[in-house]
Amino acid sequence: MWRRSWLSREVLLFGLFFVALSALTTTAWISLLHRLPYRLLPSLGVIATLLGIAGIIASAFIYLVPARPAWNMPHTPIDFLLSAALLGSTLLGVLESAAGFIASTLHLSFAASPHATWAAQLTPALWLINQSIRLVRLNRSTLFENRASATLLNTTDLRAALILSFGLVFSSGVLASIGNLGLAFAAAFAGALLSRYLFFVSVVPLNMALTFTRGGDR
């Protein structure tokens, strides 16, 4: 069903992603033993990256349905991609630190990526911008269901969770800037998880009766 279903495409693409990632990991370990040339790694890395990004986009498109206006916005795929980048950029620094420790223990050479820190600082800012613009658009929307979603996010319990999610992601960028990528990843993970919870509980579906009247065209 992959030709018609975004859910099927998600399963297919993430399945291929894990195959490519397994091949990349296996090749990297074999290359360390000088059994395979290192030039194979960049190609496998690009393939795994593209499949992972495609899988994330497919996941986001599952939620782009007209019956859920608060989801059916460009901010949804952007949020999915930025959340992945947010978690990946901070986790990369943690994994590189662990890899450096293991390499030093085994007396192997290891060069950390120079991009990990600035990416972990940039992605929280982009994530916050996307979420802020989405909130403004929901509040100012001419569609009742979008404004209702914004009203839900402004209730006492959800407002506190919303502010906390923003604060956690912001603190992730601050922690990354001072080099504490372990805590930066923990804050980013908690903030993204809380934001995804709000994404689901605040959506207001279209009134089904409106689909049979002119009101469904609003």
C-alpha cells in the first residue's frame, strides 16, 4: 500500500533506514580493522541520512489531514524534522564523547565532528521559532477549530506544559553552548516529548456535521 498510504511509506522508509544504518555501522567497525576502505562510509552515510529524513517526512504527512486543522499546517513536517535535528545534534555530541573515550581506551585514533556543538545550539532556536509562529497562526486563524486548539493550549494545565517545553528546549541550546551535551540532550528530549504530547491533546477536529454543509468549506 506504499503508493497510497503515508503510513505504509513510513514503515517502508524506516525499514530501509535501519538496513542502511546497520550496513553503515558494520562497515565502520570492519573499516577500523582495516578490512574495508573508509571511502565506503560517506556513501552509506548519505543513503542512511536521506532514508531517515524521508521516513520522518512520511511520518509527518500522516497527520496532514483536513479533518484536523491544527495538524494540517506546514509547521507539522517542519516540527518533525526540527525535533529530529534537535535530538540528533545533541545526542551526536554524547555519542562522540563516548566514542572518544572508547577509542582512547583501545588506543585508536578518533576525530570528533566540529559541527556537533553549533548544530546543537542552532536547532533549538529554529525549533522555538517554528513553534512560536504556529501558536500565533492558531490564535489568529479564521477557522474556529484552530482558535479552539490555541484556547486549549492556554488553559492552566496545558499552558504550564507549553511554557515548560519551550524552557526545556531553550535550556538545551544554552547547555550545548557551554559544552554540556549530556544535559542538553536530556533537556531536548524532555522538551520535544512534552511538545509532542501537546500536539496530540490540543487538536480540535472539524465538526463532522459541517462536512455535509457549506460550513465545511471554511
